[in-house]
Amino acid sequence: MAYETILYEQSGAVATITLNRPERLNTIVPPMPDEVEHAVVEANRDREVRVIILRGAGRAFCAGFDFSEDAGIPAKTSLRPRARSRGRSPNS
């Protein structure tokens, strides 16, 4: 899989996931959480991998979520958690 916001490398028993937005101190924007999850699943499925290293490119590991207007987040994307339904479950 090609990633937009991370780098994934594997060398022997070591998989390295690098947050790759150094110009923004590796702040989190979609699709980074999904890409990190996919890379971790990929590493876990590889029988050769025994260690996963998570690092940040540049001078910072990660400065948290990027809520700025120019963060590159598509207009329809929300960083807020989805509201849970307050209705009864179908099994109750």
C-alpha cells in the first residue's frame, strides 16, 4: 500500500513506521491514523517481524492533531468523534 503521511520499512525482524510530515512537526491529519493502523496490522501479519519502531521524521516525534485551516484535511472530514446513538439497541 502507498502511504501519504507515513513511511513503512522492514529490515529483517524490525519494522519501522515513520510519521512523515516533518514540515508540520508530524502533526496528525487524516489519513495518518488509518495509515498507522494499516502499517501495524501489516507488521503483525508478517511472521518475520518481531519489533515495531514508531518514530517521527525531522526534529519532532509528533505535535498532536493539526486543527489548522491549511492542514490539508478534506472539508468533509471531521476530527471529532462520532456521536453515539441514544436509542435503544435492537436486542433490548
